[in-house]
Amino acid sequence: MARISGIDLPNNKKGHVGLTYIFGIGRYSAYEILEKAGIDPEKKVVEWSDDEIAQIRQVLAEYKTEGNLRSEVQLNIKRLMDIGCYRGLRHRRGLPVRGQRTRTNSRTRKGKRKTVAGKKKAAKK
């Protein structure tokens, strides 16, 4: 099992898919990294040699991934909240930030709410 940037990459996946398990590496970046390292993207992770893994680590040093990227994203969100812009206020209130509607949906950001008072249905006679 290849361990890169503190992440155990899945053995049974192809190289370009396995690299996407690292935070900050998408499909395009994965292809780019493997091309720079001179490794076939279709080659499975389990087939990588120690030299190839070392080459991938060397190329990955140019990218901002995992802990550094996560902390930068959190600092960016904190900056938005500190300056009091609209996006910062939405983050602070735990509401959708990118213009989505909130009358319906947005349960992921708002959470599951209990109904306070519902309409009583008129009794039919």
C-alpha cells in the first residue's frame, strides 16, 4: 500500500484515481503529476515501485495539499467572517454561501429542523 502525504492510497485503483484520494488533488492534477513523474496513469497503485513513489512525492512537493491546504482554506473563511462580508456572514450563520435557495432544501447546511407548529386539518363531517 502506497502512503503519500499521510494518506494510504487504495491498491486496487488506477494511478490517476488513487492520487485523487489526497486532499487538493483532482483528476486533472493527478494526470499532470503522473505525467511529470513519467508514470503511466493507467498503471495500478499496487504496481508502483518504490522509485516511482519517490518520484511522485518529489512532484507533489510543488503542490499545496492536505494540512497546508486545509489550514489555508480555514484562514480564508475566517478572513471573510472577520471583515463581515456577505459570504462571511453566511458562513457564520451556517447557511448556504453560494446563492442557493433556503426556503426548501439546504438541509446539509441548516441541519434537520423540527416542526414547531403545523396547520390543523379541518375535521370532515
